[in-house]
Amino acid sequence: MSPVFFGVLAYLVAQVAFGFWYSRRIRTEDDYLVAGRKLGPTIVAASVFATWFGAETCLAAAGEAYRRGLVAATTYPLGYGVAVVLVGILYAAPLRRRAYVTVADLFRDRYGVGIERLFVLLAIPTSVLWAAAQVRAFGQVLSAVSGADPTVTITLAAVVVIVYTMAGGLMADAVSDMVQGAVLVAGLVALAVAVTLAGDAGALSRVPAERLAILPPEVPWLAHVERWAVPVVGSLVAQELIARALAARTPGIARAGTIAGGVLFIAIGILPILAGLAGAVLLPGLADPDQVLILQAERYLPTALFVLFAGALVSAILSTVDSTLLVAGSFAGHNLILSIRPDVSPRARLLVNRGAVVGFGIVA
């Protein structure tokens, strides 16, 4: 096992310990699912950014830019970033004003219990699949820095995220997001500086012009519309995002924090895209382009900074996967199980939601 692996392992132990430490403050379902509605503007913005900036943005976006060029930015960061800003502008404040626990509560109020449950049954699989993608990426990072079999590291990743999310809830998630977001930005900036100091930043100038077209002319306009519509329209009711607005102290904080998080997502999200474009010049012929970001970090960063970068990737993954598991658990616990038995005690409501998080974590 390399020093990098032990550095990442220490980071994970600290995260899990924080989740258990904070769990002592959780008494009710609102404490667990919407952080007691105590989040300020800075933590809302940081949490929105860190949640949305997951493993896909770092690994898959760089890999897609490696394969296809700048067109990969249509999804990450531009498509999903636009969706976050639109949520902030359009309805973060109105949803917070109504004090919902999940976005499914809106469907119950407007259309009845049947539509609420239909929405939840449609939404849960997307959160579980997103969590599964994050767990797999988490395992890939651990495998890359340890040399262990991916099956073993994916299992370890699953255990870590399930325990961490089950214990701390949204408040621990949001507070950790501030640290994780800072580590993530520092890791990406460190890599960009290292590539520049090595004299290889000029690789971007050698990228073929056809790979720099964000809207390739040979692609039909309807395909462009679809490529943008999937991330933008498909994210407008994402509970992973809306939960941060619902946890804000005031409607104004919900709006401002969400918009700020979206803008930050777009600004930082362009770095993996640039790394993928440069990687196609610096590291041609990779069998697995999704590894281009890790391979660049391993090539250009000294061991201490590579530990930081690996921690940054783990941060991106943790901050997303705990949110997706909380969403699946809240939909099942709050909107399905507890809507049938609304008379249970606050402690029982908390246990139901935590049990749902564990169950969906195992499925993921």
C-alpha cells in the first residue's frame, strides 16, 4: 500500500468520525433531512457546489473531453450548472417558504398523495443509480492509489459512504461539503499549476481545432437541443439540489446560496474539461480515458500534493454520494413509509429514514 492510500484512508476515517460526532445532535426527522433549517448563505453555496461537483465532473467529464473534445462541456459543467442557477432563480425561495421536507411534498400539496407517491417511485431509482456511479468511481480512486482489486475497493467505498451518511444526515453533509469543496478546488488548482510549471500547459494550444467546437456543425440542431435539455430540464426537480434550499435559514438565503453554488460549479467545472483536452495531447492512446485526470496528477504532482488531489477526488465523490443516499432514503422514509404511519414518534421517524439510507446504500 502506498503513502497516498494511507493518506486517503486517514481522510476517510476523519470524515466518518465527524459524521458520528455530529449524529449526537440529531433528534428529529427535520434535523436529519433538512439540517434543522439552519444553513447560512456560505454553507448553502458550498454545499450546492460540492454536491453537484461529483465524480462525473472530475473523472467522466475529463474522460469525455479526452474522447470527444470541448463538446463534453455541454453536460458538465454548463448544462448542470445552468440547471442549478435556474433552480435558484425560479423556485428555491418559494419551496423554502412552504417549509417542505422534500420536493415530493409539493406534488402532494398540488396533486394529491397518489401523484406524490408516483413521483417518488420514479425519482428513487435515479438517485440510487447516481449513488452507484459515485460508489464505483470512489472504488476506482481507491484502486488507483492502492493497487488493490477494484471489487475490494468498491466494497470498502460502499461501507464508508453508507456508515457516513447514515450517521450524520444533511447537516454533517453540508458542513463537510465546505471542507470537501475547498480541498477539491485546491487539488484541481494544484494540478493546473504543476502542469504549467512543467511547461506542458501549451498542450492546449496543440489541440486540433475540430475538438474545440462546443456545438459541432455536423450534429443536427435537434441533437444539440436534446444534449442540453437532458441535464438542464432533468435536474430542475433534483432533491439532491433542492434539499440545500429547503435547509436554508430563510427563503432569501435559499435563492442566493443556490445561484452562487451554480456559478461556482460552472467556474470550477471547466478545469477537468481543460485537463481532458490537454491529456489527449500529453497522454495519447489511453485504454481508459476516465483515468486521465488521475494519471496526470500522478505524473505531475509530488507525493504530498498527489495525496491532496486524491483527497479532492474522494471529497467530490463523498459530497455527492451521501446526498443521493439521503434523497433516496427521504423519499422512501418520509414520503412513502411515514405517510402511511404519520403517528409514529420522532425517534421512530428518524430510525425509519436512517434505515432507508442503509438499505439504498446496499442496493447502490
